[in-house]
Amino acid sequence: MSSDVLDVPLVQEYRRRLLAAMRRLPAAEAARLHEQIDAHLRDALPPDAVDGDVREVLRRLGPPEDLVAASAGDETAGTVRPGPFRRLRRMRRRSLALLAVSLCVAGVLLGWGIDYATSPSLVTGGTFGWWPGQAGGPETTTTIGGLTQSAVPFAFGKTQGFYVALHNPSGWSQTIVGLPPYTPSMANSPLHIRLALFDTDHQDSPTSYRYHELPFTIPPGGYAFLHEYWTTYDCTSAGVTTSTDRAIVRVRVGGLFTRRETIPFAGMAFALVAPPDTPKHQHCPTNVPESIVLGTGK
């Protein structure tokens, strides 16, 4: 295989015709034209170019006789094409323009990718609590090592849940599109979330806003209440506590990329406590179907 496109048979034949036609030119001009044509052929074709590509490049150059006639200013050989140097410059300018556009697009995509990878995740906004009517019983708050835990009893067969305020500190819109696969609630039953935007300058009770199912978009710099809830069908051992101090969601950033975000509750945790079984209080009813005990049905 040749290492130089000038050794390709079709190119050699073209150059032989060119050399024959250039005998009419002054030596310096012939040498300059010959050098320009060779440089263009090397730029336009790889050494292993197929015949079809070679013919197309040679067709665009035009017959060697016309190139020489145009270079000499002789228009007697039929319709003379634009001068070879001007045509070569024009073809190179077109290639450079395409390269510049490609580099510009690549730069924009790279910039988006870097901004996306480094954009801050959603954070909690400092407001949280059990959703009114979903605590399931009296709330007990304890603080250990800077972590505040709010615990309530398991309320078998009832909807339980809490709310937290979220903030989008990034310069991109962030759309919560869903939960990662196999995301259980504290009660080992299917987890649900819904959200509502709010203005920090006019913040009302979390229950006063209109909530929406997923997907839900929080604009750049925006705030939203997240209501996380489930139906408690867990019959765990008496006195056992389960808790969570974070939300894990799938987020689409800027409408382009989707990533998994873990949102800590900033020193806050919610807990469910199974009360002790006594004759007056049994947190698990008798004759509960196995599917409900295992958190797989209702």
C-alpha cells in the first residue's frame, strides 16, 4: 500500500497531464502551480483513497489543461475555470469553516458536560416536619451528636409521611423524574413523593400549596416542598426503630442529563418506632396476610 496519495495511478496520470500542459508556463510559475496542486491532493485525499474519491477530487479541480490555461491567463481553451490558486484557497476556506463550526459545537457540548458534572445537587431548605395527620401518634424528638430525630409510632394500615423544603442552588433547572429502583419507605412499603413550589418571601403552611406528581421541575434558585409518604404495612418486632435522614431521587439536570441525587436532611432524621405489645396496645393486628407483613401487598 502506498504511503503517498501522489503514487495512486489516477493521481499519477493527472500529474503527467499537468506537467505536459505546464511546459508553456515560465519555470517559476509552473513550479508554484505544481506545488499547490500536490499540496491540495495530499490534503484532500488519504494515501489509501479509493478510486471513486480520487475521481471526485480531480473532477472538482478540473482538467489540468484548464488549470494551466487559467494560470497563464489564456482563455482560448474553452470555458476557463477560476484560477487554480483562488479555487484552492476557496476550498481550503470551506474546510476551515466546517472545522471551526465542528470545534464550536464540541466546545459547547464540553462546556455543558463540565457544568452539568459540577452543578450543585438539590439541598434541604431548613423547613421539615411530619405531614399534618400523618404522624400516626405522639412525636418524640431527641438530639444526639448534632442529629435531631423526630420519632412517631408505626400506624398500621394508615398513610404516614413527612415534608422537607428543597432548594435548587444550581444555575440549571432540576427536574425530579422519579425514584431509583427498589426504593422502600421506612415501613418497607412503596414510597411516594409529590412536590409544590413556594416563594420564600411568602412562605405559608406546607399544606396550603398545590402539589404535583412527578416529574416536577425546580427552577434555578427555586424552592419546593417535598412530601414523602407511604402506607404502613410493616409488622416489625416491638420496640424496633427505622429511620431516614435523606431523600434519594433521580434528577434530570437542565433537560439534558439524568443523575441520581442523595439529599441529606441537614441534621434531621425521621423515625418510626414499633411500640411494645400490651393488652391495651397492639401495633400489629391479628390475622394479617403474609403479603402485608412482608410489605408486598395490601
